[in-house]
Amino acid sequence: MPTLILLMIVGALGYAFWNSSRAAAERAGALGRNACAAADVQWLDQSVHAIALRIVRGDDGKLCFERTFKFEYSYDGLDRHVGRMVLRGDQLISFSGPGAARISRIRPDVEDAEDV
């Protein structure tokens, strides 16, 4: 009987961790998508990838998860750049990615394209 109770507790904890991880990934996806739209760049692959997980103390002194995500974006469809964001809970702590929209020359033909 105690084994079953312990198994149920472990299962509930596993589900809670998975659920919070999915919620953080969805929040990171929304933040990345909005940042790319605001900077007028293409958000590539329409996804974010978790690259780090740490246990840290929050502003209130309690332990919480700090998750780092990466995503890719492109200014003109020919290049790929990596952006990175750090979430503590559902709060954005750090962001590096597309800045303001970049002005570039119109490229009518891909074969004649040159980087500016």
C-alpha cells in the first residue's frame, strides 16, 4: 500500500513538472513570436527549444525554475540568427534577439543578392 501512494505522489509531481514546462514553452513561443513581429523579421521554425533548466531563488526568496529557451529568426529569409530568452516562472528575465527592424535594399533576384 505505501508503495502505491509513493508511486502516485511521484506521478503527480512528474505531471506538475511536465505541465509547468509546457506552459513555459508556450509563453516563450508567444514572446519570441511577438518580438519577431515587432522587429519585422521572420520567426523561423515556429518553435522554441529549451536549452537549460536551473533551480534559483525568486525575488520573494522561494525556489523556482529558471528556463532558458532559444529560437531562430531571419532578417531576409537567407540568413539564420539565434535568439535566446530566460524565463523565471512565466516572467521574462533576459532576452537577446532581433532588435529594431533593419532597413535593407530590395532584392529582386536571389542569385544577385548581397549582404548589406
